[in-house]
Amino acid sequence: MVYKVVIPGDFISDAADRAGEGTYVEDGKVYAIRYGVVDEKEEIKVVPFVGKYMPSKGDVVIGKIIEISFPYWIVDIGSPYEARLHMSEAPADKKIEFGNMHAYLDIDDLMVAKVINIDTLMRIDLRLMEDFQLGGAGRLIEIPHTKVPRIIGRKGSMIKMLKDKCKCFIFVAKNGRIWLKGSEEEMDIASEVILMIANEAHTSGLTDRVAHFLDSYSNKIRKGIER
Amino acid sequence: MKEDGIELIKDGKRLDGRGFDELRPIKIEVGVLKRADGSCYFELGDNKVIAAVYGPREMHPRHAQDAKMAVLKYRYNMAPFSVEERKRPGPDRRSVEISKISREALEPVILKEYYPKTEIDVYVEILQSDAGTRTAGINAASVALADAGIPMRDLVSSVAVGKIDGEVVLDLNAVEDNNGEADMPIAMIVRRNTITALQMDGRMTKEEFEKGLKLAMNACRRIYELQRTALIERYSEM
């Protein structure tokens, strides 16, 4: 499959009723609104190459605490807007009150959260996802959020392969932040592969190339051990 | 001006050998800066311009935020070494004016409503100048904005026309600009045939103006194709 690259203002189609995200309609014609590739499966969409992450309700994101302002933690989620996490989101047994919020989550701490609400003033409310504790030694890498679907792959095929072959824990958040946990070597391979996928996201036959890359990599390591 | 003894047109050709409707050679490179969200290097003859786009990002100062849309900021800046005699660094009357008209040339195509309360920064640095830097800046900024993934309805293309030795010619260089009778930079949205910026320095008759406008609009179409090719090729290499 060959991807068609478009720039803002490019004519895509006459089917105005199928116009989707990343497009606009003028005089019954569909034009691109962003620099990216066309996806014409059902709706006509333009998938942008890059762009700032815009949170939507239900997204699971990795955030970093940047400020504590009672009764909220202010969280950077890699978008143009700051998000906030209310004090009451901490587990009830923690007894969070004014002055000791940093004891539970301090500035620069990472956390996994779900976007539960966005109002018209672009205030973003988060809910902690307790099952995903980012504790211990790990690594955070960041890719453009537009490449996340490519990392996941169709029905999760790509991420499944990465997890199987890299043997390390990989958590991909909607905002393009990825949490890795494993040995140094495993994390090196995983981050290299993920950055490769992000760089070549617009090309076809990527899954095969990634599989090939991973196989040759693990062979190299095995040889290294034998020697 | 004849009294200076500079003859700008000889045997139907200009000093640099161009015809009346010929552009200077153009070179466009997309994504030249790693730290910026989008960038573009643009050459128009001896003009060398770099544009960087940041954002949309949180707007500071807060009171300048617009609750309904993003705020576009555009800074045109000439490097001290960009001209023959050292330019005193920093904003001056001229660059403030150019920043304003360039911003207004780009604003109609940007969908600012997508990002309320944010700002989009466009920095245009003139590394080398040879007349027509504001048009080169607008061309570069427009490509850099697309590269940054900013939602836009179209690209903006820009070029200047002028009058030298009584003839209407396209894309003046520094010698022609300094010794000519008029200079008129325009910016346009090619697909819609809409002019988003037009200035004129000097005098032209109504007929000359109309002829010049037609010349410039045709040249914008050629520039648009070059901008488009540069963007498409960036992701077609592999």
C-alpha cells in the first residue's frame, strides 16, 4: 500500500459526506487541513505527521507533576494545556491534606492517568490509574503522539511483537510517552526500535522490517555471549 | 535612476541576465531545525532565510490569551551580518512593520480556533539579504507552519514585482530595488486566488499596477508548486 502525502489545501476527494478528521469541505470538495498522509478506508481522514497532542475524554496518558497547588496537582501531559489532578484522587487511606501533598506525589514524579473531563476553558481533569504504578527503575521515551497507532499496530500486532521479542515491559500512552522497564540492554533495543517505527511510520511493510531488525539484533547479542 | 548612470536593463535583459518575468533561483529545505516544531530554510537568489515555528503552546503573558483561539506571533529579524553595512541588532521600525504585515498575510489560512488560549510562534531570521526578504520570509514561514503540523486551509506564497527603467519586472534584487522606481511585494493564497498582503513603495500607473499584479500572481503559482514539492519530497525519500 502506497501512502499519499498531502499538504494543507490539497484536494483529496469529491465525497464531501465522508470527510473526516484532518480535512475540511469547501464547495462540496474535501481538502486537507494538515500535512500528513490520507486514510480513505471509511471516512476520508488526514493522519498528520506531527502536531501537538490534544487530550480527549478517556485518553490514558503519562503525566509529570510540575506544580502543587492545593487542592490540585498540576500535571504536564505533553499538550499545550496543563492538566490537574484533584487531591481526592489519592487513595483514601493516604490522608492527603494541605501541606503534605508532596508526600504522595512530588514534583517531577511520573504517573499514569485517565482524562476524565475537559471543559470549554480547556481545564483538563485527570483520574489516577492505580494499576499502573511507574515505580522503580525504568525509562521514559517520547515520540510524536501521531505515531502511537503505528506503535500499537493493527489489532495490537506491532506492540505484541515488541513485547515478545524485547522481553521488557512496554507501556504506550496516548500522548506519545512510552514507559519501558527491563534490563538496560532490553530497554536499549526497545527504545531503538520504537524510535525507528516513529521515524518510518509513513512507510509500508514496516512490521516485517521491524521483525527482521529485532531478529538480527537478538542474533547479534547471542553471538556476543557465545564469544 | 538614469542620473546615477546605472542602466538596469540592457538589450531586453536585466543586470543579472534575467528576463522581465523571471524569478531568481529558489531552494527550499524542510525540517532543518531539530529543536523547533517546524522549520524551513528558504533561498531566493542571494536571500537566505530560516523560519522556525513553535507551538501551539501555553500563552504567556496570561492576560494576552484569547479564550476562543490561538494567538499568532511573528518575528521578522535581520541578522547584523545580513546586509552590506552592519545592521544594528534588535527590532526597529522596519522589522516591526514587516512582522505585522507578514503575520496578517498568514493569519487567514491558520485555523486558530483549534487551539484556544495558546500561542503559535513564528521566528523568521534573515541570514543574508538581497531585496525581497519579507516575501522569502512569508514563503519560509508558511512551509514551516505546515511542517509543524499546524492546521491550515492552504499555504501562502509571496513574491515582489517592481518597476525599473520604466518596465514592470518580477522579483527585484538589491541593485534594482535601490535604483528602481517602484517595489510591490504581494502574498497570496494560490488555490483561492486571494491576496493576503500587498504593499507598494514608489509609483506605478494603474496599467502598470495591473500588469505587475498579474505577473506576481503567476509567479506565486510557481512558488507554490516549489513549496508543495519540498514538503511532499520530505516524506517520499524512503
